[in-house]
Amino acid sequence: MRILDFKVDAPEPVDTDTEEGRKFRQEVRDLLDKELTPEVVQARELQRDRPYDISPLAREFYRKLAAKGWLTPRAPRWPKEYGGVERSDEEQRILFEEFAARGIAGGTEYGGIQGPVIMRHGSEEMKREYLPKIARGEIGFSLGYTEPNAGTDLASLEMRAVRDGDDYVINGQKVYGTGAHYATHHWLAARTDPDAPKHRGISLFIVDLASPGITIRPLWTMGGEQTNEVFYDDVRVPVSNRVGEENQGWSYIREALGVERVVMGGVPVVGGRSVLDDLIDYAKETERGGRPLAEDPSVRQSLAQLAIENRIRRLFNYRTGWLMRKGIIPEVEAAIAKVWGNELDQRIGHIGTQIMGLYGQLEPDSKWVPLDGRVEHRYLFTVHLSYGGGSHELMRSLIATRGMGLPREPR
Amino acid sequence: MDFDLNEEQEMLKTAARDFLSKECPKALVKEMVQDERGYPPELWRKMADLGWLGLIFPEEYGGLGGSFLDLAVLLEEMGRACLPGPFFSSVILGGLFILNAGTEKQKRDLLTQVAQGKIILTLALTEPSASYDAASVEVEAVCDNGDFIINGTKLFIPDAHIADQIICVARTKKGTVPERGITAFLVDGAVPGINCTMLKTIAGDKLCEVIFNKVRVPKKNIVGELDQGWAPLEKTLQQATLAKCAEMVGGAQQVLEISADYTKERIVFGRSLGSFPVIQHYVANMMMDVDGSRFLTYEAAWKLSEGLPCWMEIHMAKAWVSDAYRRVTALGQQIFGGVGFIEVHDMPLYFRRAKAAELTLGDGNFHREWVARQLGLHEKGA
């Protein structure tokens, strides 16, 4: 049973680094400490831990990593002819650890969300065209799945791609396209066979967002982020931009979702410190009613419990990371890590604002706001995490059916 | 760090599971709840022959020299099977304390006999104040002509009624620092002056009130050093706490499995119980609780095996598992409905044991408080 079968790398370096390893770790730390500046960190996209959906500011940072070859997945799983880089087991582990500690894990392991899918299903032409650019951080993808009538029930999507000679002509609308305003490419799901059963008529495309006929309109979320509506008006996309087989897109999307969830469960740290770390310090330093918050029994219990749940999150993420490094896309384990991590994020936001009392309601740019308003922001931002990337209702059913073999709900 | 079980541990796990499913069926477990002694001597002897009773002791003391990780694997299977009997009392509480505190001679004499199943030990620590801290040790041992006289009541002591030797933790000196002046004495269980009454407990485990009425104990029966008992005791309690977590993980895993299986068989409204999303969600929540419990416990066990600092991990594990195992049994009860509520079913066994284990060696609140301290959220005056 997969639950019993796990292997993780050390959560902290426990003096198992070799001499070379120690040097390499220091080199990584030096660069990250220098380049992960507060300004870079402010770009909230970094907190989302999606290295390949990159804002210009974040892109600059990733370019520096790419120059060292640290953004690139490693050969032989990511072959050298597609931009893969040779790296020892130890270096790989160290990179993963140092990146994970700063909340930027993911890209170095497997080329973001799109990399593994292209690797497994793309044509040779597509692999040679896109994989090296992904490896070098030159491409930023925005996901084009969700529509006004197709979210959790994604298979109901209506965007239509009609074959016309060497192109597809695509019409329709996507919504909640995060990062579409600065991404270079759209990772697009569209219907190519309206007569087939829902799941069997969908194809997956890579679309250059500069293509004529694409309109992007901003939407502002309660979490202070820009997301977008993306309209397709007779947009021509070459057949060679279709990922894999026509009408097989649903299976590729499932894989991509698995990878995405691995990433979503991660610890949202900013420059090495998580909101929880900040809250613990805040409790030690802040007095209320004449005594430090750290002495209030309910505060102690709450923070201790969050610390324990955070430790579990870390271990769940190590498990998914380990499975990914084995070449498995761990659907169940990724769903567990996502549900766990994102609900924990919500609890941290809620309990954090509670601990801060009246200060918990101040916005980031307010006078008197503690901790740069990060806790208030988390409280608002984390609301969408329990349905974004897969509703937790669906996730729990997936976990139970694919993880413990429970029968699926009849449709 | 490598969480993968090595080959020997895999073999131990499989062997233990096979052995216990054959030798410790649920009918036996239920029978032993009523039984005065609480375990079949024949089973105890077989476990001794398998080397289980000495798994954790070094070879020079008659053991197998196993690691804490090996022990966790074994304990998990014992928890899964609801194994009755004095393993925890004798090997963990008693045996590990002797290992941590005893003189060379005490270790050689006692541990060998424990490993061979020839004697049963237990640790008499808690008192009516029901606390695990040093200040709560109030039973006194007063010096008298080279001997010590022990007077007072110990409460919630497991298997005291059958223990050959009771390790009694008593106060030998009073002062401003409660940790100083605590001494552990080896007391023959059959000695006059000891009055043992079994308590009736939720899990049917054999917890006793043990009254020491002017019990005379020679000086040579001090385990370790006079007045210095607290440090090895604290270490033993940490190890025992983690051992308890391993046992609990086994029980939780079993509840998850039988509940999931049940949802596949049971038909309601013309379809499988497990095809309803609400039930699927219960099972998913149980899976996450079990996984989290397992990972925290095994991370701590690995660190303990490697001699790395792990008190934070042990406190986290017990805090978490205390609540998680309870939640899992509550969801299990909900999934089974009425049939799981009848005492002959397996669910009550686990439901009861989960609560007992939650309360033993510190519950969630107790250990969360320690986690808070480890996080540097210091108490006033600390």
C-alpha cells in the first residue's frame, strides 16, 4: 500500500553533506541570500511557488538561477538534448532542500508543470522547441483550463478548436487565468470533438499569447492578485502546437494537475521565513494586557498546534518530492499534500489574525500594521486555495477512491 | 534520513503481523479484558522465544541490540493487533528505565530476565495527582538504618498486580528544586506492605492502585543513584511516549483499513456506502490523520535511533497522535454505525484504546505545551 511506502531526504542537513556538498550548499545559499531580495520577494507570484508562471521581476531572479544551471531539471530524466543538466544526487538533494526552505522548490526537479507532460506526450519537434526554453526559464505559462461554466467539472469545458488545414481555429473564453498578463504562453484545454463523451473530446495546446485574436481582461481578487479573463476570437494555432494526440487531452491534464498539486502543498515561505515563523516571533515580542502573548495559554496551544501541522506538511511534501524524483506523478500523495497544506495555510491566516487582535485587521499599507500586513493578506488570499487547483471536496474523494479503493460515485 | 524500512525491518513487520494475526485473535483480546492476569503465559513465552522482549536491549544484557526504529515497527504491529499483556510495562517502562539508570549489575541481572520472559517489571510513577512532572512525586522514601521505608499511594500503575519487581519512584529529599531528591527503588512485588487494587478502565488494561504501607527496601535496591532518579526517568518517559505513539499508529492504521473495507461492502440506498462523497471524505480525513501520525512518529524514531536530538519531534508526535488516533476511531464508529457500537465488534476495542492512549504519558494539550516551550514561547518566569 502506497501509504506505508515512503522515503524522504533529510529535512535538515544533518552533517551528511560531503566536503563538496558543503561547498555547493554554501554557493547556493550565497546566491539565494543575495538575489532573493525583499523586492523580489514582494512580487507575490513567488509566494505561489510556480517558477514557470513568472512576472518580470521574478523572471529576472530565475534567469540568475538558470545561468547557474540550477533551474534546470537534471539529466538523465530530463535528457541533455532537451536542456537537462548533469547533477549529482547530493547536489540535487541540496538544491531541493535550500529551495524548499525558501519556498521556491519545484522547477529544478521536473521542469514546472508543463515540462513533464511535454516530455511524456509531446512530439519530438515540440520537445526540442519548448523543453530547453522551459529549462532556461525563458517561457512563462499561464494555465488555460477553467471557464465560467467549467471549474471543478472541468470536463464540461466549451472552448472550441476546429481543425482547418495546418491550424486549429479556436474560439471561446477562459477565466481565472492567473499570470496571463505576463506569461508568454497559454497551456490551453479546448474541445476538438463535441460529439464524443465529455472527457474524450478534449485536446491540449501550447498557444503563443501574442497571437492575434487573444484578448486579456484583468480581474482583481480579494487576495489582492490580478487574475484574468482570456478571450479567443478565431485564434489560429498550428497543429504542431497540439500536445500529444487529438482528443487525448484529458489524460494529459490529469497528469499536469497532479504535478500542480505537488507544488501547491508546499510551504509558502518568503525569503526563508514563513508567516508562522513571524507569528511565533510576534507572540514573543508583543504584550497584551501587560504580559507577552507568548504566555497566554491559548496562544501557546494554537501556535504549537500550527507548528506540528506545519511539520506534517513538510513531511508530506518530502514524500511527494521523493516520488516525483522516482519518475512517478503521485496523484494521491499530491492531493493529500495540497489539501493538507492549503487548509493549514487557511488556519494560519485565521489564527494569526486572531492572535494579533485588533491589529489583525490592518491592511499591508496601513499605519501601525505589524509584519507588513502579511497575516491579513494570508487570511484573504488563502480563501481560494481550498477550491483553486482542485476543490477539496473533489480532492478528498480522489484520495479515498484512488488511494484506498473506495468505489466512485455513480454519475 | 531514510524512512524506508530496511530489509530486516520489513521482515520483522511481516513476521510480527503473521504471528499476531494467528496467536492474538480478537477473541483472545476480549477474553483477556476479563482475565485477571491479562495475558496468556504461553503467548508471552513465544514472544520471548522470538526475541521480542529483548529486542531493544543491548546484546550484553541478553537482548538483540535492535534500534528504536526496529522497536517502533514491532510496536506498530502490537498496536494493530491490540496485543494484551505487560510488554509496555515490563520492556518499555521497566526495562528502558533499568537500561537508562541501572548499575552494570542491575542491567545484567534484570534485563536478561526480562528478555527471557522470566520476570515482569513495571514502573510506579504517577500518584493521585495524575501528573508526570517531578513536583508530583510525593510518595516518600525515608532513610532508616541503611534501609528506606516507602509510604504512600501510587495510582494508574500498569500490571502492578503481576509484576515481579515494581520500580517505585519516590521522594528522598525535599527542596526548592523538585527534580532533585527523586530516587527509584526496586521493590519485590510480593513483599508484605504492598496492597494492589485493580482499577476498572476504559481499555480494560490492568492499571492499579498500589499502596505502599511502610515497605522496607534495602539501599542496594536503589536503581542508579540516590536522589538522582529524575534525569534517567525523564529520558525513559520520552522513549516510552514515542513507543506509545508507534503502538497508536498501528491501531489507527487498522481502523482505517477495516473502515475502508466496510464502505466497499456495505450497501445503502442501492449502492456502496463508499460511493457517497461524504463517506469518501471521512476516509480521506482518516488517511491524512494516519499518514501524519506515522510520519511524525517515524521521524522521531529515526532521530532517536541515530542519537540525534528529538525531544521536539517526540512532543509533536504525541501531541498529534493523541488527537489523530481518537479522531480516526470516532470516524470509524461513524462509518460503521450501529454494528460498530456493539461490544463484540472490533471497533470498541480501538475506540477504547485510543482514548486510554491519548491520556497516557501526556495528552495533546500537555505535549503542545512542551512544543510551545521548545519553540521558545517561554512561560512567565521561565
